[in-house]
Amino acid sequence: MGKNKAARFRENTILRNVIQPTREEAISDFPHKGKWNAFFGNDNPIVLELGCGKGEYSVGLAKAFPDKNFIGVDIKGARFWFGAKEAIEGGLHNVAFLRTQIELIDHLFAANEVSEIWITFPDPQIKYRRTKHRLTNPEFLAKYSQILKKDGVMHLKTDSEYLHGYTLGLLQGLGHEILTAHHDIYGAAEYQPDTPLLKDIRTYYEELFSSKGKTITYIKFKLKNE
């Protein structure tokens, strides 16, 4: 492990906006489950960014919407360290970072606790044997449905045409509600999204993919209640 990476891991242990439960702690009586509003000290809506990377979306949205609470979720703490540090240095008290595997998400949040979920540039896991790791597969969607409020909204932003098409087909097949879908949000000049800041906040990976000529796609949807 590089010195910088090791230093970030150490600093994460003392940052007030970073929570790092062990797997055992996550699956057995996680103290913040059902009490995330108490963690933030308000009753504002809870918004998740899954696979948050460096936390650009979590921090960017937190700056724009002080009346909402944002939690970036990722297993790679050395990455979201950047977002955690920026939030603290910027005096943002409505954003936190949770280091965990996303498969444990239903152990970490209670039913109806989350108002909105962003999935930004996840690994598309194209190979068939990797289907279980796609963040929009049926098993993950079922977990999200458990923690989302009845009118909760989900967003998928990706450079992968494969994941975009896979998710659209899956949502239609399972009877979920697709609110909007676009296959090239920057290439169509006339496209004016109804989602605030969709085209204004760009993650590190988004910039990287765009520079290579990849189109950026977007789906906004609601999950039916199971």
C-alpha cells in the first residue's frame, strides 16, 4: 500500500464525517440504522450515492441542497477521503461517507429511511458470471426498495451503453416506473433534464470517459413496492 493511501486510511479513522463499520458490525445491530437523521441532527431527507468514488456527487449535491443530507457509500476509503476532506474544509455538515460493501445496504438503513439514491458510473460488470455484482440487478433493486420511501427516486448515470440497456430492460420487465431515460445527455443540445445539476456535476470518471468520446447516459426511475 502506498504511503499516501495508507495515510488516507489512517485519517479516515478520525474524520467526523466518515463511518467505517466492520462487516460484523454492519450485519448485527448497526447503531445508525434507522437513526441517520439523528446522526445529522435534523429531519431532512437522506440521499445516498452508491459507489461514490471520490465523492464528487455527494459533495456537489450537498453544496447545492443544504436542506438534504447526503451519504456517499463505497468500499474504497482512500478514494472518498477526498470528498470527506473537502466537506470538512468547506464546512459542510450535511454530507457523510460510509465505507462498506453495497450488498450490505439493507443492514445499514431502515425501511423508508432513504428518499433518493444515485448510482454514478458503477462497474458495468459485463461478463455473465459477474451479473450478481451489477448494482442494478434484481437482488440489488430489491434491497434498495426496502430502504427507499414509497415515493423514493433512483438515478443511474453511466458511460456504459450495455448497463444502460440492461437496466432499462430490467426495469420494464419487473414493472418499475421509468421517469426519464436518455442515451446521450451531453450530445443532445436540446436535452434539458428535469433533474437539478445532472449536467453540472461531473465526477472524475465522467470527465475521463467523456474525454475518450464515450457518451453519458441517464435513467431516473421509481421502484414498485414489493
